[in-house]
Amino acid sequence: MKILHTSDWHLGQKFISREREEEHALALEWLAETIIQENIEVLIVAGDVFDIGNPPSSSRALYYNFLKKLWQSDCRHIVVTGGNHDSPQMLDAPKEILSLLNVYLVGKATEDVSEEVIVLKDSEGMIEGLVAAVPFLRDQDLRRAVSGETSNDRIEKIKEGILAHYEEVGKALANFKTAKIPVIVTGHLCVTGLENNAKQENIYLGSLENIRVDQFPEVFDYVALGHIHRPQAIGGMKTVRYSGSLIPLSFSETKDEKSVTLISFKGKEIKKIQEIKTPIFRRLKTIEGSMEYVQERLEKLHHDYQDGLPAWVEVIVESDSIIPNLNGILQDFVKDFNLEILKTRAKTTQFSLNEQGDYQELDELEPIDVFRKKCESAGRPAENIEELMNTFKELEEWMRENEEC
């Protein structure tokens, strides 16, 4: 059996106010062709299909047209789980009709964990594999709030809840004979041992890791993870992996090679794990240096990257003095180039290092960063800020869950 593992499509994402529909369409077209050419039999999407809970109709069309392309291909089963960016209600809405096409959706954790177990059957009705389709586990899926509990109490209960959920799903597989068939589990969370490529804070409260790599029950032959955008195996275990995002989602990911993961099983045994690199449909680039150096690199980028969608560039110019109308000068310089400058910043020696280090553009910050800076500017003590930050994260999650679909 050949299984393809992918995650973190983030359809509908806006990149500094720019729409990304063109590159997402190209990426999904490539993915569908790869699945067909590689004779993939099972596709697993481990969360964050969409970037927002109420994605535009064009993003939904991309998603459904992608599923349509795989109909009547060798891909007999498609398993899609919800991530922290997805609306469980929107993702689950068509699950009954899509299940008739062997597309299985698990947008949120179920009360009966056995409902998260997807039984894969061949054309003769024989079980050929099992997928424990665990979605992003939200706070209320894991615990109930208790009056007077501290932040640390909540953190520990969340970690205990995550571990308990995976143990319960593992026990639900006891009803099946798994000695000769592959058993896969999904997850959309942070696992100990990961190599993060951005500040991408923990989706739960507390420290970065939600679960240790050795805490997944042994019944699982492969752990298909989502949420971290850099493809990687975790803790030296080749069978516990993040597939990474389908396309670069920020300037911090410009050096990452994006890929999807192909796992080849023979019975229960994994014969091969292969990363299939995703083509670059639009290059994201950060260029930093003197004005002369920046212009040289912009010219080189234009000449080296004639084909494809225009590159998107972040420019940081180092100078001994303030350069008036810096952005206008650079925009005129690249007006005939196959690229767009989306962000322009200046670093000058007229300011102290401390002043430069403290200065950031608002669009470089996440809401949680802005909230922290407001707390710090108000003179809140450190322990109080951490408590407020945890509350802010809970509020963000509540707002995402209650967003109208």
C-alpha cells in the first residue's frame, strides 16, 4: 500500500494582503498529478486545509476540485483531519456525502474515540489498513475549566488530556486484527524533538511540546503530523514525521524545501519513506545589505527567475543615514522585473542597537506579540503577563471556534 502524507495547505491565506489562489491552484494541481503518477492508494491530510475558519468560496472550490480530480484514480481513500486553523463545522459539513466517495473527514474530536478510527477496505471488502484520524485537540476537548486553577494546572491537564486521547484511540484498535495491516495515526500538535522554522507558538498553553515522541502507543506504525511547516522526522524516529506545508507560508520559510511524504507499506512493514519535493511556484526571498548589494541581488533574482509567478521579496537596507523615500526608490528600480517588493525596511547606524532591536513594523507582529508588548508597556509584572497571555490564547481559540461558517 502506498500512502501520501501532507498537511498545512492553508488555502485562503493572504500574504501581506496579497491573494495566493494562483500558487495554491498550481500546488494542488501538482499534488493531484503526483498522486495519480505515483499510484497513491491513500491520501492523508493532517490538518489546516484552510487558513481561516470561513474561507472564501474560491478556496473551497480549489479544495473540492482537487478531491474531484482524484475520483476514479488509484487513490481509494482520502482522510482529512481538522487543524487549529480549520472550522470543524465547515470541514465536517459534507462528511456524509463525501464518505460515499471514500473521503473521510474528522474536523474535531469525537466523544466516542472509536468514531475517529477509519477502516480502509479494498475492492473485495477486506480490511487493508486503519487510520486513527485524530484532529487538532481543542482545549474543551481535553479538559473542563475549574474555578481557581492556575495556569500551570491548566497546562498539565491539557498535556494529560492529549496523552489520554491517544491512549484511548490506541485501545479502540484492539477490536481489529492489526498483525498484517498498516496502522496510521494523525496529529496536529507540537511533538518533542521538532526543528521549528519560525516562532510559530504552541497551539496550546504552556511550553512548546504537547507530547513526547515516545508517548504515542506502539500500535501505530506511522504517525502523520501537521502544524509545523518544516518537513522532518521527530527525535530520530523516521516513522513519526511532519510533512510540512505545501508551499512557503512566510518569509521565515524561504530556505525550506517543501515536500510531501510517500510511505510504502508491504503488509504491516514499511518498505520505504520518501520525501517528494514540491516545485516552487512563487519564490519568497529576503534580501538584506547595503543599497548597492540589495539592487544587485534584485537584478540577479529577476534574471534567475524569469518563469513562474512573480517573486515576492522582503528588502532590508543597511545604511549609515536615513534614505528618504526608500520604498519608492526600490519600487521604481524593480518596476520591469518579474518580482514584487512587499516589505521594505531600513537599518541605520543613526539609532542605537537597542533602539533598532526594539523597533518592528506592525505587520511583522502576530496579535499575541502586540498584546504582550501592550502588557509590557503598561508595566505589568512578568508572572501577570504570562497569565494574561494564556487567557489571550484561550480567547483567540474561542473566537476561531465560534466564527460563523
